[in-house]
Amino acid sequence: MSDPVVTPLGRGRFLVSSEGRQRVAYGVSASGSTWVFLDGEVAVIGPTASKARTTAADEQASLTAPMPATVVAVAVQPGQKVGAGDVLIRLEAMKMELPIRSPRDATVVAIKCREGELVQPGVPLLELSEA
Amino acid sequence: MFTKILVANRGEIAVRILRTCRVMGIETVAVYSDADARALHVTLADQAIRIGGAAPADSYLSQTTILEAARTSGAQAIHPGYGFLSENDAFAAACAAAGVTFIGPSPDAMAKLGSKTAARRIAEAAGVPVVPGAVPRDQSDAALIAAATQVGFPVLLKPSEGGGGIGMKEVHAAADLASAIAQARREAEAAFGDGTLYVERLVARPRHVEFQVLGDSHGTVVHLFERECSLQRRHQKVLEETPSTAVTPALRSRMGAAAVSLAKAAGYSNAGTVEFLVDGHGDTAHFYFLEMNARLQVEHPITEAVTNVDLVRAQIEVAAGRPVPWTQQQLLQRGHAIEVRVCAEDPRHGYLPQAGALALYREPAGPGLRVDAGVTEGSEVSVHYDSLLAKLVAWGETREAARHRALEALADYPILGIRTNVPLLRRLLEHERFVAGDLDTHFLQTEASALIPIDDTPSADARAVAAVVQSRPPASSAEISGAPDPWTSLRGLRV
């Protein structure tokens, strides 16, 4: 099996030759990752593993918005005991309601957002007691 | 005929309406929110007017601001597109009071049909069959629970106002009803300002087939055949096609006649869509009236593809008082058309909507293809509006020809920078059940594992391309502005 040969064609287009066949691919760097479109499939390569690990560690104590969204309701109060799967916060984005649920049994330590607020992904909305 | 039209919408539908206005030699006025100041629709109009903040309530739903924009720009008519104010009878009435033509049905017909309950009564009176259901006058939880129990589980909870699947909840057991009522009511209030709910029996394995109609102010109504819209996710359509594989010529003529009599009974003018559930197959299949959408539909291009008409042009003509431009006999269905909705969402992560910039966006082209898009390369997809980026419509002499054109087109439709459902749409078009035309409204749920594979590992070829992208400096301005110089860029790079 031979390695694929990639020829830049300009403006994010690439000619890919492998296994005796050639196709056009598209590639671009955006928001810290490399995005490739080939054969109707999208590959997103990166961000780096270390950054991903940090995010996972943070999520154990705090819950974050998965995308930019508006906080519709905060269903809990600091000090409240919650069970796995309980809805803690309701977000709304692109006309859809997105419930943020508790990943486990825990106590709400702090609430870091308020109703009506537009929140960004990755920013903590609420902190839970340690597992 | 109007000499200036204001388009009170955004995204792909605003772009599509503006194009027809230009072809008709009508001047255009676009309106935009702060989030859309540089959006595609704004750049395509002769004039653009800011109407407020990013939130729809502050801009695209602001009736007084939009009417003021029509007055200051001298537009004689407003095209509302779909969504936003398109099915708001109070807005249609306000337009009439301000001396501006609303391109759509009369406020009276809209009010009757906009309420699902009143629409059901019209259908029943016109002899059109309806799905068993109820709208309790008493909207308390207890009364809704009693109504659902009477209709019989499973039930579908729907907002009485609005559409687009917002606020609709399937409930399979009485125990889940209370939380579903609360959520449906909240979503309906947020989206339509009215939390009135309606309870309907859920038909098992139903097909969703709708008929396009067009009426004029002289009492003529014609239909432009059906659209099959069974491929849905949470009541949002994903793929539509015409003709429907479930509709035989005899069934088509029965359903078409029912659609026309319903529209006539409602005193309907302009473009509208009569939605039916089809139960069973063949000439004797049952169909039930679901609702009438008093507006242009998202999926109208497939009808245009098989009938060779411009529905927006016809809308503008009948709004100006002209008769329906065709007789029923002149309208013919030729070939097959498939539309897929390209959305900014990530099917791998629960179809989470995606917001961000389109770092790379290139539309496919070729015989039998049409792309209606509201975005272009560099566009910012905002969190404030729905996730529809573009509609790809493929036409062919046969269903297979249209399907292959759609598949090829999606393989040549790179959208990078945010996740989209393009890979899912390709797998959908290749699915053996889709190829066989064996569809129902649960298809995307039941076939999810085939449509969303777990293995997300990039291919060796994709990794090779990524390595080349990473090894190159950010694109130079020369590379962006012009064609590459083959003598400098045609160099094989092995990785």
C-alpha cells in the first residue's frame, strides 16, 4: 500500500492520489483544529490531547454550556442535593431547549449563571460537590 | 404590479425571494438584525434597513419596526417568507391597515387556519378526514391529562399556534404527561407567545404527505401535487421528495381534491400547504388532515422542480390581484425531485446545534441541481436563529436519477469550521430502506445506528490532507484572491 500523495490546488482545495485513484479534498484550519472534507465525510483533527484532558477534569466539578445559549431557567439552588439525571439548568439555543442534567448524585455548590443570560461554551454554569 | 417589495425575513428564504423579485424587475428592500448586518440576504437587496437587536423579538418579529421600514422605503408589499411573521394574522391585518399588501392569505383565512382547532373544524365541515384529537378549552394540566386519556395513548401534544415542530411532544404513557405538558407549554409560549396545547392521537408508522395549493382573490384554487416529508427528526423535516412513493395516481387525485376543497372552504388565497398523514398504501390508503400551513414552505423548491413553476412569482402575482397563472390541467408533475436540508448541527452529539464561522464553504453545481443558501464562505452562523444553512435540491427523470445527483452533490459540498449534517444526509440517501422508498416518520430514530456510525476515525487520506494543511502557512492573499499558479503550487507532497 503506497502513501497518499496530496497536491495543494489553492483556496483550500487539494488533490489526493492514493491506490491509483484521485479525488478532490478540502482542508482548512479553524478554531484550533484542522478540518478536512473528503468523500462526503468531515474529519476534525486536533485540538491536542492535553487540552482535551484538562476539559474533562474540569467537568467533574463544574457543568458547562455545550454551545452558546440563553439560560431559560435555573432549577436548583446552592446547597441543594441533586440526583444523577436531574435537570439543573435549562438552556435554549437555535429554538431548541437543552436541559443540563446532573452527571451524578451531588450537592450544588454554586450557581454561576442567571436566567436570561447568554452563556458561552466551556464557561462553568454551576458547580457541584466533588465526586 | 408592485414596483418595490420588502422581504421581512432572513437566511435562505430571504435570498430566494429577493432573487425572484429581481427577475421580475421589482426593487427590493431587505431588513436585518444586528446579528445579520453582513448576512447574504442583506447584500442581495437594493436597499437594507436595520430593524433591531439579534433576538427575533427585537427585530424579525417586530411588527411596528418592519411596517415603519416599509413606509420609509416606499415598499408597496411585504413578503414574510416562512416562520417569523408569516402566519401572524395580526401582522397581516396591520399591513392592510397601513396600506401595504401582505403577500399571503387574508388575515381572516390565516386566523382560521393558524389555529389547529379551527382548521380541524373547517376540514370536518368540508368532508376532509381528520386524526382523532381534542383541544380542551380548559388548559389546566388536569384537563389536558383528561383529554389525552380520552384520545388514547400514545398522544402527540402540539401548540395550537405555530408550527415547525416547536413544542411538539410525543407522550407514550400517562406518567410522562405532566412534564411534557410543562415543556411543550414553555416552548410554545417562548416561540409563539401562546401556550395553548392540543392533544392528538399518534398514528403508528405514519407517512407525512402534504399538498401545495395556490389560490387567488377570485376564488380559484389549484393544487401542485404532493411532497413526501416523512423523513423527520423531532418533527423537523430532514429530506423531502416528490412524487411520494406511497401515493398512487388514484390516491393523488383524492388527496388533491381534498386539499383544494379545504382551501376553498377557508376562503384561502395565495400559496399554502395542506398536510396529511397517510396510513397504509395503495389506492385505498387512508389519509387524515393534519394542518394547513398558511405560507410558503421550506420545501417548496421540489414542487417547483417537478412542475417547472416559480411559486414566489405566482405568490406575488396573486397578491397583486391577478388570477392563478395556471389551470389545474396545465399543471403536470415531471420527473422526481429530492431536497435535503443542510443544517448546522452535530448528529454525533445529539444533533447539537452548531454556531460559528464557515471557514470554508463551497456549493456544488451541475445539471438538475439547485442550492438555496442563506450563507456563504466566511458567514457567521449565529446562535439566535435556526440551524438551516441551505437546501440542496436534485431533480432527475426518475427517483434513482435524482437520488444519485443528490448523493454526488453532497460529496462535493464541503462546509468546514462547524459541524453539519452533510455526512448524515449522504448515509440517508444510501440507506437501503430509503432506496426502496420504505419510509415513515420514525425512520431517523429507528435507523440511527446506520446513519450515525460510532467509528469517527479519519481515513489515512484525510489525515494526509490534514498534515499538508498543518504544514502550510495560513493562505496568502494571492491564493485567496486568484487561481493558483500551477508552476508554484503543483508539487506533490508525500506524507
